[in-house]
Amino acid sequence: MNFKERLKNLITTRQISNYRLSKELKITEGTIRAWLKNTDPRGKNLNKLATYFNVHPAWLLYGDKKNEFFLSP
């Protein structure tokens, strides 16, 4: 499973729309669409996305099982 498949799975499982996700993260729907097609998030957007779904950024990008869940201090 790659990044876009993990993101699609999270969106479907949480039953949220691309519109809602874009508003929650304060990014454009075009950015969400790009992620779902072929672009990986970087920097601040990656961290926003990981925090929103309560997962580790490395898991989102690479599927690293040991880092699946984001544990805040």
C-alpha cells in the first residue's frame, strides 16, 4: 500500500469528504486531489495530515508499521 492508498483508506474509514479535510487542515481541495493522485505531502502539510488522523508521518508516507500511531508527548 502506498501513500495515496493509505490516505484514501483514512478518508473512507473516517467518512469525511475532501472538502471537509481541506477546511480542517486549511489547505485547498486541489492539494488533497494532488495527494490522492500522485503527490506526497511534505513539511507542515505532512505534519498537519498526520496530526489530524493521529498517525505518524512516516507511516503515512512509507507504511512503517512500527510508527503507525502518532504518540504525542
